[in-house]
Amino acid sequence: MACLVLGGIAAACQALGWQVSAALACGGAYLAGGWSTAREAAAALAKGHLTVDVLMILAAIGAAAIGDWREGAVLLFLFSLSGTLEKFAMYRTSRSIEALMTLRPQEALVVMPQENGSTQDVRVPVESLQVGQTLRVRPGDRFPVDGRISDGETWADESTLTGESQPIAKRVGDPVFAGTINGQGSILVRMTRAVADTTLERIVHMVQEAQAQKTPAQRLVESWQRPYVLGVLAASTAVLLAARYLHTSSWYDAFYHAMVLLVAASPCAVVVSSPAVMLAAIARAGRHGVLFKGAVHLESLGKIDVVAFDKTGTVTVGKPGVTEFWVAPAVDGRKLLALAAAVEQRSEHPLAEPIVAEALRQGIEPAAGSLREFHSHTGLGVHARIDGQWVGIGRETLFETHDMPLPAAWVEQAERIRASGQTALFLLAERDRQGGVVGVADQVRPEAPRALAALRELGVERIVILSGDHRRVAAVIGSALGADEVFAELLPENKVQQLRQLAAGGTGVAMVGDGVNDAPALAAARVGIAMGGAGSDVALEVADVVLMGDDLRGLPLAVGLSRLAMRRIRQNMTFAFSMIGVLVIATFFDLPLWLGVLGHEGSTVLVVLNGLRILWERLPHSALATATAAAAP
């Protein structure tokens, strides 16, 4: 701004004939607008690098040498303005990430035991905390560390890490994360990670690294920046000599033409075309709980043709649930389920929990009678006596070994359920011969069908399921999701081989997994995308992209953003090179220096703003719909 004001003063003084004042004002304008650029140019030259800054300083000095101080001042003003806007773009895109660093409280309440057996809450700096200490977190406070609840219940707002707007219920044993907000309960938290190793600190560190990484497009631009600058200097020198000896007898006119070419051919807009876009896209993805671990992965995701999904824990919830409950005619299903839940409460088998959960979901309390003689038979099922009545839950063999043959109609229902890829368990209450069949299976994530459909709408050509499960089970899940291909009974190394086959011929393949047993496949894919949750160490380490909220709706958002970013970079590059071409050609038709300055710096400003608008621009419809749904309360 000082450059612009001083330039205006210089113009007014020159109009009034105050030459000394005009010269001083122009000198001040040069210092105000060119000091920062001159320092950067000098630093680059000291390292043997030729940059755009060097061209701009030479052009400004050249304008002064031929007496066009005002054009030089305007050049430096516009160049510094474009630089300021570029820095603002970088600041704006990183501000939301840097703000995470301020979320962790500076102090914490440590529960200290006293000599009389009581405890006292002592406020201490967070940096002094040690793993294993117990902290008190009051309602509305932010959690100062990563830990697990040791006493009390509450809910937590984890939107700063995962993008999930809904509060998450927290009970004893549940994890909590630094920087997230404690809801309504005063709770005790046992610290499980060092302050420097919290999920929040690691995310901030990785995002800072991601912002420092350069994409292939950026590296390509930088690789030819030095020879390009040398070429522009050589071309300007050639124009100077050619104009002087072939076109005009005036060194002033010849030098003027050379300066115009120097300005017109400077690639400022080309240099900033990619980084402004990439950083804006990374920042916007972070708002929705999608963590890109580098701009190169953002660029790669925009070129993906095939997306391969692990099944268990990725497109499914990873836990069995009751999908069907069939009872024989004239049987009281609620009473039977209450009896089954009472028995399964004693069992530690993974299939016991969904039966108890289904009873509670229907508002059925487990039968309250006296339960005795509980027995668990590995691979068969469980049984017990409730108020003297034998109640069993399990496979056919359980009942055969107890001389309780099952009716043919029940077996037919079980076969039907198994044909659909589910596990079928028989329920039998001996006294009244009341029974039924319950279907249990890992269930598809509620958001998965819409998310996969959105990927197709965004241009993903093939969707593949890779599973270590039985073919029948994997096929049912694949059919429910509309997958193009399903590969089942795969070991981790088989998934890697399958990914390589899918990538044959240069096809871009992304792998989506749960970040634990899928680590080899995530590393082998062009882009590895992990269902990370807020605290999955493996996901944060091995994947290129992490869905922090374990929500597949973030995937179409990431793909939509990456493709939008690639389109925006192509727009910027096309516009920047086109403007250079137009300006260079115009120099041979007496283009004024001021107009060359305006065209050159104006194009740089427009390129920066075009990248910056990704922060608020509407996304493609499919990505926008999933992102909006993910953020809905």
C-alpha cells in the first residue's frame, strides 16, 4: 500500500514540476514495493538460482533506467500485491489446520492422592504430564491429552479431528482425544499417550509435512524455472540488440521493448498455479475429517479409475448383528428372545452380543428367572436352565448331542438364511418346544451404498471388493453394494497381487481398508485410504489418505475435491501460458510497459484467487451430497 501511495505522490509531484520530490517519492515507492522481492532475489542468486523475482527486479531497474519510474513502481506494487495474495492464500488454507494447535489446553487438573487417603485436583502445565496419570475433565472443557475414561460418563464433540458433528457417547474404558470437547459429565481420564504423541499433535505434524510436499506438477514447473528465466533474459537481450540495430536508432526505445518482453514473459502465474490449489483443497478436506498426507496423494487420487474396498470393517461395520429373527408359528417371539438374551449374557462368544443387543433394541429385558447349569460348547453353542427350563442357542449339532431333533421347517429356514451369506443359529426352549432361527451377519455400513454410488457419479469406472471371507458371504455384500467384482478368500499377500493385476496397463487403483490387516495392500496401491478412526496408529502411519471419522461419506468428498483441484490446476496453467503468449506477441506490436505489467501481474492475482476459491466453492453434486450428509446433526 505504501508503494501505491508513494507512486501517486510521485505522479502528482511530476505533474507539478517538482522533480526532486518526484524522484524521492519514486525511490520510496521502489523501496516499499521492491525491498522484499529484492531480498528474495538476492538470496536466490547467492545460491546460484535464477527465479521470477530476479526478472521482476531487473524489469523495475530497467524501467527506472529509461525514466519510466511510474511503470516500475506500478510493476513492483502489483508484483508485491500478487505475492501478498499468494501468501494470504497459503495462510488461509493452512489457518484451519494451524488452529488445531491452539485447541489443546495449556493446563490440566491432575488428581493427586493425599496422605489421608483423599484426593486433590492440582492444576499443572500440560507439558509436565506423564503417561499413566489421572486427570479430571469438567463439563465443557477440552481434553488436554489422549487417554481413556476411568470414571464417569459423558459425550464428546470430536468434530475437530473427525469432522463428525454428532456427539459421541463416552463410558468407562472409551478413548478420548486431546483437543476434543467434553460434554456434560465430570469425568476422570487416565492418560495413555505422551503429550507430544497425541493424535492431535501427530495430525498437525503430518498436515504441515503435507503442505511442504510438492506435486509432480510443481516439481515440473520448478525444474524448468531456471532455464526459462535464462531464456527470457537471453530473449530480452536479443530484442534489445535487434530493436536497436534493425528497428530504431534509439537505445531508449530498444531498451523499452526489451523491458516489456521481460515483464510479459515472466512465469509468475505458472509458478503459483498448482500450490495455491493444492493447499486450498487439503485444508477443505481437513474440515470434513479427510486427512491427505501430501499434495502428491491429492493429485494421484484425482487420476483414480478403480477403487478396491476391503470388506470387513470397511464397507461393513466389522461387528455381527441380528439381520433376521424367524419363529415357528404360534411362538411368542419376544418371550423366546428374552430367554435367549438371558443365556447369552453369560457367554463370551462374539455371536452372543448381537442377540443381547437385539433384545435391548426391541425393548426386551433378558428373562429374570433363576439361571443355572450354564454350559458353553466350543463351535456348537450355549445352553442353561432358566427356572428349570432348558434353553439352548447354537448350531444343529448342539441339539443333536442333547437328543433334541429339530423340525424340518426350522432347518429349511436356517438353510435359507445361510444361502444369503448369514450365520444361522437355532433357539429352543425345551418345555414348550418353542423355537426359531436367528440370522447373524456383519452388516453393511449405513452410508456405504450411497458413498459407492457417489463414486460412480464422480467418474470412478470400477468398484471392487477384496475380502478374506467366504465367497458366499463376500458375494452377498458385493451384490448389496453394487460392486463390479468381488474377490474372496484372499490372504493379505493375495490382496496385493490382486491390486497389481487391477493396476495392469497403468490403471490408477485406490485401496480402502481399515488400516490394520490391510497395511500391505494400502502400501501397494497408488493411493492407500484408511478407515482411521480418531486414534488408529496404523492408519495414520501407512495410508496416504485417512478418513478420520471412519465414515465412507468422506471418500466421495476426497475424490470430488481431488478432481476439482486437478481441473482447477489445468485451468490455471492454460490461462497462465495463454496470457504469456498473448503478452509476448503483443510486445511486437508496441505493447506499453504499463499494460504488460497489468496483464502479467493481473493474471498472477487471478490464478491465486482461482485456487483460493476451492475453500468455499460448491463441490460436484455427488461429493457435496455426501459431505453435507456427513456434517448433518
